[in-house]
Amino acid sequence: MKMIFAPDSFKGSLSASAICDILERVARRHFPGCETLSVPVADGGEGTVDALMRAMGGTRIKTPVTGPVFETVEAQWGLLSDGKTAVMEMAKASGLPYVPQDQRDPRFTTSLGTGEMIAAALRMGVRKLLIGIGGSATNDGGLGMLAALGARFLDDDGRPVRPVGGEMIRVAKVDFSGLIPEIKETSITVICDVSNPLLGENGAAHVYGPQKGATPAIRDELEAGMAHYAKVLCGALGRDIAFFPGAGAAGGLGAALGGVLGAAFKSGIDAVLDAVNFDQKLAGVSLAVTGEGRIDAQSIRFGKVPVGVAKRCARLHIPVAVLVGGIGEGAEGLNELCECALFPIVPGPMSLKEAMEDAPALYENAADRLFRALKIGMRLNR
């Protein structure tokens, strides 16, 4: 029997590689001699650099940058072997894990570090950039990133605007004349798993603001600021930056990358699965195991990792087991894409903090249940 393990990370608690190690260990415990193939994947968020570096080779670079709450963090990104291509995750510079749970408020976070990371790569000669933009702590419309690349945002009195979500409402003028010149020579591909616009009930503030600490009142404040900021940018550029698919990703970073810098967008999971030659790796596979921290209707709608893996497996009639931290409304939509079974790793009520701290043990126990069930199924089939 051959099994392929292609999980996403459980953000903030388990990397995709660590999950693969657990699955390999438990699978061999129940099926000695079985063939396993681990392919840690990602959809543009945490783990994207690891997945692409594993597939394409290169050098890891560490760059000190400004974190989402203005602390210094060390952002790691990959310089591929051609010396001209960089792979990045904005979460490494501006990610939610950098902000303590009890301090999360997207009015005060910045994407400045993401811009600093990009600028460092450009100065090293990079002219092709693949950047995953999942897992952000920000809702600043990419204001911080653009500022780090040389854009200037001024208020009514001509003073610089602090590059955070809560200050978007104060932007009166934008000046792009100081953008780092190398950016004009650079091809940017955004690896993105969502198609949300910047504004509205499906936009950045409404859909993703709450997971970054936004209460309904804060969400409405951010929405008003984002609408104002988008209007100023649209006026300066002479084109829409708010309503193309993906503009609302990463708290509006998508709008800045695509609407201002002209980046192209590619489905996150498809970009990674193509890079690792996933379809070829499915040859002879009897079972695929995938998963993410939580699966719900949004996962199905926006094609996150389990969905991307399921669609590829369905073409070859390979059944899929999906181990997840939590199951939300609409998760059953995965059953329409492939032959699959969902396994939550949390066995009973517990706080998110407890679940994240105990994630390795919880995942191993869930994997044990999965493979025990598989053994029973195989006996029934004899």
C-alpha cells in the first residue's frame, strides 16, 4: 500500500513538515513496510516557502524587518538557484503569530516589514518574485508595504501617515515617485488562496478582520478607512484597485500588489502542487491524507489546501482522509469533490490555547484513530 501525505500547517502550532513526520511514524506503526510519500504543502500562507524551496532548491535568506506591531523580526525567504527568483511569505514579516492573542487589533498593525523584505530581495538582484500572502496580522491595505518600497502617504496637512490600518482614513495624498526603481523591472506573482474584493461584506475587514482581533465596531471603522484609502489610490492611479478577485487578501495587501504594483495572481494551492509535481507523485497511491487547522464553507469556496488536494485525487479516484483542528458549517461540501472522510484532531471541548499547545499529541492520537479505522475497513473488504 502506498500513501501520500500532503497537509497544510496548523498555523501557530504544527508545521506541515512536522505533521508529515507524525503521519509517517503512525502509519508504519499500523502498516509495517507500507510505502509513504510526504509532500508538505501550503496555499500561500505559512509553509509556502518551505514547500517551494523543497521542490525547487535554493538558499534561505534571513532579513531583519519591522514586524506587525513595530518590533524587529527576522523574516526568512528563499532565493532560488537562478539568483533572480525569490519565494516569500508575507506572514514571515507581518504574520498573525507575531501578535499575542490578547493584543490583536488590526487598527494598529502594519505590513511595513513585508515591503522591507521585498526591498531587500530587489537590492540583491531579484527580478522575479513569488509571494504568498496568507496568514497576515494586518488590515492596512498594503499601506505599510508600499511605504517601505518608497511610496509616501500624506494627510491633509502634508504630514506622513502612520502605516497602520487605523490611519487609512487620514490618507489625503499619495506619491509614488519615490518607489524603489527595481520594482519596475520585477515580475511579481501573488500566491493567494482567496478571491475576496477589498471592500464590502466579502471584503478584507468583514471576512478576515475578526480573526485578527476586530470587533464589529473595529471592523466598521476599518471598512470606512479602507473605502477612503481605496478612493485616494484609485484617483492617483486612474484605475480600480478594490474589486478585482484577491484585492481583499491579507488585509488588502492584494490590492496594493495587484492594483498598484501590477502583480499577477495565481491560486495558492495549485501553484504549490504544480511546483512539487504533485500529479506525478499520485501514481500508485491508495490513500491521500491532507488537512488544515479548520475546514468550513470558506475552505471549500476559496479552494484551500484540502480542496486542492481533493480535486487532484478525485481525477484518479484516490480516497482522501482529512485531519483538521476543527470542522465548521459547510465542510461537508468536500464530500462533493471526492471520496473523503473528515477526522477532527480535538477529541472534546477545550480552549484554543490548549489545543494549540497540545497539537502534536492531539494530531498523533487522531492519526492513530485514522489508521485503526483504515485497518478495520480493509478487513471488512476482504
